[in-house]
Amino acid sequence: MTPGVQPLIAGNWKMHGTLAEARALAGAVAAGAKAGAGAGLLVAPPFPFLPAVAAALAGSQVALGAQDCHAAPKGAHTGDVAAAMLREVGATHVILGHSERRAAHGETDAVVQAKAAAAMAAGLIPIVCVGESEAQRLAGEAEAVVRGQLAGSLPPGFAAAGGIIAYEPVWAIGTGRTPTEADIAAIHAALRAVAGPATRLLYGGSVKPGNAKEILALPNVDGALVGGASLVAADFLAIAAAVRPGG
Ligand code: 13P
């Protein structure tokens, strides 16, 4: 944790669930979110479920995020979604540059940077993801890779706009494997040096109720970006409860 920075536990639902399940999950998270608890909460459902999840979260402490946006404000971009559209249906945040999009959709740092700028222009808070592959980690390049991604992916004004950074080692996503606490702390210290004192730095990659307390207690870890465990309300809330009160 970082003194003075409110932690955030964000759930990335990826491409999972039905509309009914999304409503139920959002409702359960909203019901379980404790006012005045240590951590802020956010859920990021698939695009079609955003309005229903916004309705399920209404009046709660839980924020709404999307999983991507286009860099352009509008135009001939079949299948894409503009940041202002997300804002209009109640999103306040958008996850950008997730490694699954970098890998499957060829998103470069420059693309991510343009998307983050578009999100900020529309009044959304970008959550920009960075993280090394297993080969890069084994080659001792993790920190250099992450520094390079940050340098290329963050637009000017990112910190001032409340932009959030998520460190997600690619090899830790959905695998049940996590870096050592020392390795997470080392990368987050490097992120902090770039991001400035007030930027929230999330860790993501196989965060579960069983490891959340240790990870969230590390210096410069200001929360988590949770995949699989965010699909089970009790697990997601247990991760949030692992945040040490008062930071
Ligand atoms: P898991 O928590 O399932 O490893 O996913 C992490 C992630 O990719 C969140 O964006």
C-alpha cells in the first residue's frame, strides 16, 4: 500500500457470463461492498452488459469499468466502441492495453497510448496494463520491458487525470502462478518511479483470497486487477476485505 492512496480492487470479467449472471454478480458485489471500507471496488463487465450492471450498481460504492475503447471519438470503426459511449452508459473507468488485447489484437504501446488519451478526453479514468512474458522474465528483462511499455503507453497528463497502472505479468494470468513478493515489490518500485507518488498501482495475475493479503501489503501495491476470482462475488469481496484498513 502507499500512504494517502486509496486502494482499488478491480474485477475484469473478460468475456464471461450471461446477462442474468452479470446482473446477479453485480448485485452481490454491490450488496457486499461496505461503505467506508478500505478499498474502492470496480467491476468491468463485457460491453453489452454495461447498462444492466450500471443499474445493478446504482447507489452502491462500486464503480463501473469497460474493458477497451477505440482511440477515435467516432467514425467508421465497425465493431469498436468510443470512450464517450462508455461514459454515457455509466462507466467511469476503462481497462486498456491488457496483455490479451496486446497479444490477440496486436495492440502496440502507441495504440494503448492513443486509447488512454481518448479515454481521458471523454472523462474516463484509464487503467493501463503492462507486464512481461515468461521468456522476458527468465531473461532478466522484466523491469526493462515494463519500463518500456510505460514510456510508450502513458499519454501526457495521465497521472493528473487519475490514471491507474496495472502490472500483470503475462505468465501469471489465469495460471495460478504469481511472482515472488520481492519481484512484485521490485517492479512496483520501478512503476512508482515513473508514475509519481499519487498514481494507483495495481497488481494483477492469479490474485485470489488466499494470496491477496500478502500481495496487497507490499509497498507500492495499491490494489489488484482480478480476473477469475472476480467472477465469484464471495471471492472478490474476500480479496477486497484483505486490504489492510487505513492502508
Ligand atoms: P486472473 O486473475 O484470472 O489471473 O486474471 C488476471 C487478469 O488478467 C486481470 O486483468
